[in-house]
Amino acid sequence: MASPPAGPHRCGHVAIVGRPSVGKSTLLNALVGETISITSRKPQTTRHRITGILSEPDVQYVFVDTPGFQTLHRSRLNDRLNRAVRDSLAQVDVVVVVVDAGRFSDADRAVLALCPGGVPVIVALNKIDLVADKRGLLPRIAEIAKLRELAAIVPISAERGTDLATLKQEIARHLPESPPLYPEDEFTDRDERFLAAEFIREKIFRQLGDEVPYSTAVTIESFEHDGAMRRIRATILVDKAGQRAILVGEGGARMKAIASAARADMEKVFGGRVFLEVWVKVKEGWSQSDAMLTRLGY
């Protein structure tokens, strides 16, 4: 494992950006060592700016996971997600652009072009475990290096943890000298209420097909501590009655499976028992309503 940087303590904000499905959230979770950003095999899973904190002896990394930059589908929701990416890039010390080692597209080039000048940009060439002939990475690295000035290109596997120490070392070189911004035992600036909603939304993406998850949102109606137990009531919003039927499933079976899997994740991260109630409500046009998007925190 690479040694932490010698010298004064360093601390700064690091944006993790990239097109959908390149493994940004998987990378954040692997770096922090906790599940704080939801993942699935479907693109555009992350909707919120999520901060993950990693404290080491001489450096504290404040990672900012962002939504995948959406260039194909337009809606008020996606416009807000793209704005979140731009806002994140304007307020960080280092940008890590995650690229799929097996596929480099125009969408990746667009993300690189979005990165502001004057901020060190590191490309994390992810999913190298899926590349059979590693010699094939060399032309990909050369192609990326020609596009703009880069601080480094680091081949990694976020899924397997390959060369994450090297990536951290490259990031730390460019962080400012600064005392820690957060206590060393904190791993995110998001509260349990937010994480509970995200765990439910992750299970929706994992359980359902291609269309329904993108038409859903999760709100936490109540979050109460009852001794060591947390009692949580959540509502899942959908656009159409047909989507509600798919989400609930025959005899409520799919909804029970989603709630059970989400509760298990909550108990693991929160460190205690969770009583979880989840309801499904039809709210037509929620993703096009500015008032509703603001209420949902987008």
C-alpha cells in the first residue's frame, strides 16, 4: 500500500465525475470504505451530490460524488442534475474523471471538456479487471492524454480495489495544505434520513426493469429513534398507476423484497435495528415540477 504524503497535513475537496455507468459511486464507496452512494448496473442512478470523507494520518480527502452528466435525455430533473455536476466542478481542488477502460465515447470527451482550467484533472481508467489484454490500455491512455492537460492517468478497478492507493497518492499531491475539515470518524456529511431514502431507491433500481426506476423518487415522511431502534416511514412517488402496480408486485411481494433489502443495509450502516414502512403513491409529473423537485432536494 502506498505511503501517505510526507510533510504538512493536506485536505481538500475532490469531485468524482464521469458519464453514467462508469463506476463513480462504486469508486466513492471503495475509497471511503462505506456504502454511502447507491449503485446499480443501470445508468443515472446517482441524483444527488454526495460527500464521502476519508481521513488518513497526513491527509483528509473530501470526495464529492456527482450524477452522471446526461447528454441524451432532457427534463427538468436532468437539467438540475447536470447543473449539480457543473456546480461541483467549480468548488473543488481536484477533479477525478472516471472513464470505462473498455469504452471511451463522445460523452467521455464532453465530460473532460467540462472540467475547468486551473484545477488538476486526474483520469481514473476504471474496470481494468474486465480488460483481458492489458496492453490494449496503452492506446486508450495515449488517446485520453492528447485531449487536455492532465495531472495523471491511473488505471484502476473500483470493484476490486486495484491501485486505489496509487490514485489516492496522485490526488493527495494536489490537495492544499490544510487541517482536517471534518472529525476523523465521519465518513459522510449526509444524515441518516438521506441515506435511508437512498438505500430504498437503490433497491428499486436493482429490482426493477429499465423504465420504472427513473420515474420514482423517495421521501422520508418520519424518522424517529425509539431507544436503539429507528422507526422510518417512507413514500415512493411514481408517475403512473401502472408503475405503482409494477413496483408493488403481486400480493405486495416486490415491495416487501425492496423494503427488506433496504432495511438490511440501513441496519448495517446505522448500527442498530430498523423498523421500516414503505408506501407507494402516484404523483403524475413529479420529475417536471420545479416545486416538487425543490421539495425532493434536487
